[in-house]
Amino acid sequence: MHIEKLKAGNESLYVIKKESDEVGRFMLSEQGNGVKQLRNLQVEGNVSKTGILYVFELIQSYLKEENIKEVQVKSHSTELDTLLDHQQFVLKDKEKQLWTYRINC
């Protein structure tokens, strides 16, 4: 799998592809100072939980390649909280459910 940028800007759009087939997409919103917020992550309905972990690892690797210092994610479920914790994200704001991941560029 790989990631392709479809639209650049303050809210950049990306697709996740397996060979030439689109299996997901997401947006990165500019937050300033090299920080982006991951938004609207969508993957095909038949992607397993293991597949979701791989998608997060793929995104994290891509962010490192792009020299992005930090990514933020707003969680909407305890299941996502568990996934983010597993992927080394840190809960920055419990009230807003805002998780952060610092990339070592």
C-alpha cells in the first residue's frame, strides 16, 4: 500500500492505494508550526482491525517522510482511543479527546 496526495493546501487530501485500487482516504489540516491534524480517515468496509493498524503505520511513515513534526487526532470512541494509544499517540486534551503523535524526523 502507498499514499498519494490528491489536493494540496491548508486541508490536503490524500488517498491510500493498494496497487492501483483506492482503499481509503484522509485529510491533513494545517495547524501551524509543522503540526497537522488527521481528519476524515475513511477505509473500505472490509478492512480488518489489523488492516487499520497497518493504515495508521503507513500514515505515520508517510508523515515522517514529509518532515511533519506532529500530527493530532480527535478521537470519537474508546476503540479509537485504544488504537491511538497502541500507536504511541499521547492524550493531550482529555476534554477535547485530542491525541498527538510526535514524529522523530
